[in-house]
Amino acid sequence: EEQKSILLKTSSRFPIPPGVKFSYGTAGFRADALVLESTVYRAGILAALRSIKTRSVIGLMITASHNKISDNGVKIADPSGGMLTQAWEPFADALANATDSDCLLQLIIEFAKEESILIDGHCRAEVLLGRDTRPSGESLLEAAKQGINSIVGSAAIDMGILTTPQLHWMVRARNKGMKASERDYFEQLSSSFRCLMNLVPGECKVKGTDYKLVVDGANGVGGEKLECLMNMLDGLVIEVRNTGKGGGILNEGVGADYVQKEKVVPQEFGSNDIGMRCASLDGDADRLVYFIVPSVSSNNIMLVDGDKMLSLFALFIKEQLSILYKGVDENNPYQARFGVVQTAYANGASTDFLKELGLEVVLTPTGVKFLHEKAVEYDIGIYFEANGHGTILFSDSFLCWLEKRQNELSSMSEGSEPQKAALRLLAVSKLVNQAVGDAFSGLLLAEAILQTLSWSINQWSELYQDLPSRQLKVKVMDRTAVVTANAETVVVKPPGIQEAINAETVKYPRGRSFIRPSGTEDVIRVYAEASTQEGADSLAHSVGKLVE
Ligand code: NG1
Ligand code: ZN
């Protein structure tokens, strides 16, 4: 009864805005910040319930990533540090759209009963809160706290301004009983990076400013945090621009999304950077792309996207595995299941490259939760979206074997190549965020690999030649009218469209095109690739016309 009255009282402070329908989507709730208070309050309730149900620490992150500064959003991190289980998404949607306090209360009571969640104050909930640098974050954080506190026995712990992957990492660490402060996060990244750098073959070591990396912080949280991390690193010189301190606006003409989609030089980069190794983070630092400014004559960049990052990582890991196996006796073979997960947005040339490496490549629908879910099925599962969001997951059983193997190798033949390979793989498993894609993990891993191979960014970029591609978005009345199948490569509804897309696609050498409803915006996205840029543009336009 006490619980009911608290809920009725607090929820009346957060009426839902009229005429807005909220959907948990591919990355949580996202909308104009002005309409989000009730949603974030309710997400707080959900997080507390999830914590009671799982008897674990849950995360709640307030961010709208690469979207414009006036937007905001909220997403929940499950006990593993990954995204909220899909099984709870319908409840999240229902909560966010409940019309008044009574409906809300009713929903909570029913759901708690269904899920056998006992809200009696004995089973304590704990929710870690994080937010990006958006000005609306502060009041939304307050709404989240009120939501969490309205479930009896719950504690909301404000971790402050964080990158999205930092918060997910903390949730995971807490639930594994590990130290989980921001300091611990930076320690883990910097020490595993140091370990990889110590294993760089002597002749490959590059020194000084020649090896400087210039990073675009998207005027968001990533720039500031990277400056902290950078001070703990040896062997890598980083210059951070667009930290947000210089007056630039979050994600405006800057950041990984802008750079990847527009393929142009971000603000504060220009002719002084020609040929330099540059990278862009997105607004909450869970995405990363690299780029080079090739010449003064145009604003275009040479992009090294998520697919190429994936390819570099896959190549490196495959190499380390094969070195490791050379040192493994027949009685002790652990054949790690190694798989690569992409979406339909992956450049066709990258998929060809990975398959030629002999790797197993699978496609899932767009949205990290789908890629992640697939990647955990492997001993080493790498996933990346073309936009630069991705990570590498290691199974416990493989890590356990690797640890043992490393010990054996170090007592048998300390300093041998197989032992180094084992050490490298162990370091990668610690450097790379096991909860979600993390721009800092990706950046440090890419840097360590380039040094290990003694490669320039140009050599990396030349792993394969991207097929020219084009992305468009078409505003429609009802994006849910488009229904897809086979990892979004085929449209099943409305009828006839897929045939029409096929008829267009066959006109272009190496043509490929698909459409899908966005999970984060009210649009249908169109993707096309072909052997020439003109071809890709024209195919995208004709397919776009079919949707309008
Ligand atoms: P939607 O709006 O569903 O296309 C976008 C990105 C996803 C993912 C999410 C979450 C593209 C084409 N889509 O999703 O890859 O990153 O945002 O941030 O880039
Ligand atoms: Zn992001």
C-alpha cells in the first residue's frame, strides 16, 4: 500500500506529453529532450524492477548518442553490461505510453506478478546512472532518480557524466564483483594497452610525433574522457579536438556519424592534417571511425569505417590464433570458434575480404543488441556496424584455456612466439569492452595493431577497396508499413516492393540495395552500393522513389 501511494504520488509529477508515442527501438527511447521527462522517470522504475528481478546491479544511461544536442534518450544496461533483454521491451513500451498514474500502477502490478517480482523493500535494487554532456541531462537524471526511488528499497547511484560504454562497463564489473570506478576502467584499458605495446616487435617501434593520432571528440563526453585516459598511456601521442570546451556544438559538423555518413572533413580539421591519422568519436563515445584528409583540393576524406576496423581486428586475431596453435601439442587442441557478425550495411567488399580470410560471416538486423546476441555464440565473436559501433567478445571457456596455455608456454618457452600470441590475445580480451562497443577500446586496439604490424593508416585502408555506396532516408507517414526479413535484406511488406528493388538492382554491376524502417528516426532508410559512385547514387535514388 505504501508502495502504491508513492508511485501514484511521484508519477503525477511526470504526466506524459500529449500526442507522442514512445518506442524502445534499437537503442532505447529517443526523442526531443523536452518530451522525455516522463519516459525517463518510467525507465527509472523499469530499471529498479529489473534490478530486483535479476538481483543484480542495473545501469541507466541518459544519452542520444550522435543525434542533435536538443534530443536526448535513455537506455537500460542489463546485469552483463549489455542491452536490456528484448523480452522486457514490450513492458518498456507499455510503461512509457501509459496514459495516467492509475494505468501506470496497474501495469506495474500486473507485470510484477507475471515476473514474480516481489516489491517489499527486502530485495534491494541498485541502479547506476550515467549521462552524456547534453544540457538536458541534468533534469532527466533527476527524473530517473525519482523513478528508481519510487520503488521501495531501491538505490540510485549517480556515476556522473560518462561515456555510454563506461557505464555499461561499470555495471558489468560490479556484477562480477570487480572494482568498478572510472579510475578502474581507465586502469584496465591503459594496462592492457601497455601489455600489447610491450609485445610490439623491437624493429617496429615508432617514436615521437610522427605517430601522432588526431581525434575529433564530437564536442561530446568522449573528448574530455579521452584526455584523462591519454595521460595514462605510453607510446601513443594523441591530440584531441572538438572537446566541447572550444564552443563547438555537440555532433554539429563533427563526430563519427557525420564523418561516416557525409564522408567529409569535420570542423577543426583541414589542410594542416593532410595525410595524418585521424579518428572521430560519436557523441557518447561508443562509435569510432578513422579517416585521412587526402588533399587540399576537396573537403572529402578517405574513410576507414567500422567494417575496416573489423577487418583489421579479425586479421590480427586470426594471425595470433595461428601462431598460438603452432605451439599447441596435439593433446591439447582448443579450436576456438571464431566468427564475424555484420549487418546489411557492411560494405560488400568487406564481407568478401573476411570470407576470403576463411572466416565465418553472419548477418543480423541493424541494432547492436542483435549483433551482440549473435557474437556471444562464438569463443571469439567480433561484431561491427559500418558506422563504427562494435566490439570483440571472448567466451569464458576460451579465456580459461588461454590463461592455462599461457602459463604452460611461459614455463616451457618464455618469450616464444606462441607465448606472445597468448599474451596478446589475453590483453585484447581485457582492452576490449566486453559489455558494448567502446570507441576507446577500438582506438587503443587499432593503434596497438598498427604498431605491431608496423603499418600506416594507408596500408590499413588498402586492405580492400570499399565498393561505392549511398545512404538516403525517406520521410514517410508510417515507417512500420515496411516489414523486412533475412537480416533486413528482403522486404516482405508492402507487397511488390522487393520485386521492384530487384528490377532496379540488376541494372548495375555489383549492385546491391535494401530498405528498412529506422529504429531511431521516423524514416525509411535506403542503402545502395554498386561498382561506381554514380551507380550507387542512382540506384539509391530509384529505390528511394519506390518508397515515397
Ligand atoms: P536506425 O535509426 O535504426 O537505422 C541507427 C544506426 C544503427 C545504430 C542505431 C543506434 C545506421 C544506418 N543506423 O539506427 O546502426 O547505431 O542508430 O544508435 O547507421
Ligand atoms: Zn553512440
